[in-house]
Amino acid sequence: HDHIVAHGVPVALYSDKHSIFRINAKEVAPEAETQFSRAARELGIECIHAHSPQAKGRVERVNQTLQDRLVKEMRLAGINDMNSANAWLPGYIKDFNRRFAVAPKDRADAHLAYQGTPEALLRTLSVQVTKTLSRNLSCQHENQLLQVSTTGKGLGLRGAKVTVHEHFDGSQELLWKKRKLTYSVMSKPQRQTPAADGKSLNALVDKAMARRNTGHKPAPNHPWRNMPVGKSAHDGLRASP
């Protein structure tokens, strides 16, 4: 997000085949996307995945340098929390590029100006989950019940496909055909005991009575099983002198 705001939309991104960037499972449909690849497609970014050993080596060398050097530099700078790290990183990136960047053969800027609104950019970069509204215009998401509030044409939303947008600041939106829906969040309802009819009532009562009449059977090593029987049992209950 910050990169696009500052520099524009990159024409292409070069990465390895990590599951963040692409779905590697063979049994998945070819058009299946990760959240990252979906956002890149919506922004018009071409994703190029390293395939040859030489290409993978270039990616891994940069990652190894950053993972090793970055941690040590943060330790030397006394960085020990996320907020401090985020504030410190821009200066580190500038210094890193000054020391290790290689001049490109083509100096043309490979970015395009972003043409959308800030709100649209946030939605594109959010985590998106598709849900289906029930007859009472609700759907379940992350152990929550999202209840849509409508006025007028609420019947048209029954069975509609809606999209939950989870933003990186923790907020979320519910959209239908790119239209923001008003909704309330409620706890996930507990499963209710089904109502008994005349045919099943007697069976349920019999099961309840059977549970009550079943006596408790002590375990084989329970102290009661080792207690003497008869007169000596009373002696065993007396306190030791």
C-alpha cells in the first residue's frame, strides 16, 4: 500500500513460487488465486515467478542477505518492537539501496500512476472472503454472525454472494456488487436442542431416566474397594491412636 501511494503501481513483480504468491497444489483449478495474486491482478500487476535455478538463486541471495543483515542491524539499533521497526525501516532501505543497488540497464520508471480512489486501494489490498447470505440475510465469518440491515429490497439479498473485506488495520466491510452493506456483528448462535414431537418424546424420556438410574461404578483402584467388610470395616474408620 505505502509503495503504491509513494511510487505508483509496478508493472510486474518478480518472486519465487512461495504459496503466498501462487497456489502450488496440482489438484486446484488453474484459475485459483491467492489473496496476493488476486490483488495483483486487480491492480494490473504481472506476477513473474522464478523458475530456473539461476533465477531462484538471485531471489534467495537477496532474501538471505536481508534476513541475516536486517536482524543484526535492528539489534545494533536497539529495535525491539514492531512500531519502532516500522519507523526505522525506511532509513535502512535507503541506506541498503545506496550500498548494494545495481544500476539498471533501462532507467525508465516501471511504475504506472494509480488511477483509483484511496478507498478502492484499501479494498483491493484487503483479505477478501466470499460468503452466501441466508434467508434472514446473515452469514457466519470467523465465529461471528454478520446480520445485514436493509430497508426496502431486502428480499433480493437472500442467497446473494457477498464479500467480507478484512483490512490490515483490523476493520472489516461487507460488500455486495461493490456496494457497502450495513450490518451488525453478533456472537455465533449456539446449537439448539431440536424440538421433540409425539413420536420421539417417549424415547427421549426413556433415555433421560436410564441416565439417572445408572449407578456410579467406582474405579478398580478406588479406596472404597479396598475397605474391609463387616465389623472390621468400622474398625478401619476409627482414627489411628
